[in-house]
Amino acid sequence: MEEGYIEIDLTNEQKAAIIKYADFFVRDAVTKADLANKRKKWIRFRPGVAKEVAGELAYHFNRTKNNHLFHLLDELIDHLEYYE
């Protein structure tokens, strides 16, 4: 692991959800590149960013009426909070 980063394992669907719903909180070029790379599984986040992303995803989670998105965001939020 690189110094100053935490690594979180994410699926392509989870990465796409972060890009779609919480891209504003991902300001680090390394993290953006990791999220865009479909072959990369372990995504590097600066400390504290995963918590901000989880908070933004929670906003969308609380407002969705789509069952699949509801479960995807619920699992993703828990996963990000575990690593943070």
C-alpha cells in the first residue's frame, strides 16, 4: 500500500456508483484513475475521503425508489465505512 492511502476492494458496479453519485468528493487524481480503471480492484483513497463518499451515497440511498440501487448503495456504504 502506498503511503497516505487506504486501499478498498470494489467491484466495477460499486466503482460506477461512486463515479455517478459521489464523484464530487473524489478530488485525488490517483483515486479517480483507480475508479476509472475497470481492471483495478483495490482502489486507493486518501484517509477521510471514503467517509465523505459514504455520506454522499447515503443521501442518494435515502431517496431512491429503485430496489437494486437501494441494495447496491446499502452494501457499498457499509463496505466503505468498514474500511474507514
